[in-house]
Amino acid sequence: FSVRWSYSLRGRQIGLARTQSPPDTGLEVVELQLATHSTYRQNQVIDTQQVRLTAAHEMGHTLEILM
């Protein structure tokens, strides 16, 4: 799957997991999208620890651990 970096995402999101579930193969991760800048403070770059936590959170969605 691909990881796509965006300056910002919709609303207050800083991470997004896109999946699909074809009947023949089951769950597939299509893409993880991560923001590089804060949605709360304009023009502030997100620190590396927050990026790691967000990526781990989104991976939880792809594994269907988080709903």
C-alpha cells in the first residue's frame, strides 16, 4: 500500500486509512494518508512523535482493531 503525505486533511483529521473489502480477497489496505501540518495551529509542522502515533493509530484501523 502507499503512504501519501498531505499538507492537511479534511476537518481536524491528521491521518486517514483507506481500505477496501473485495469478496475474493478480504480486507485490503489501499492507502494511508498523513498530514504534515497541524489542523489546530496554522502553518505548524507536526512533530515526528505525533506522526508516529498517528501512523500507528491508522494502522490499527486497517487491521480492524480500531473502529
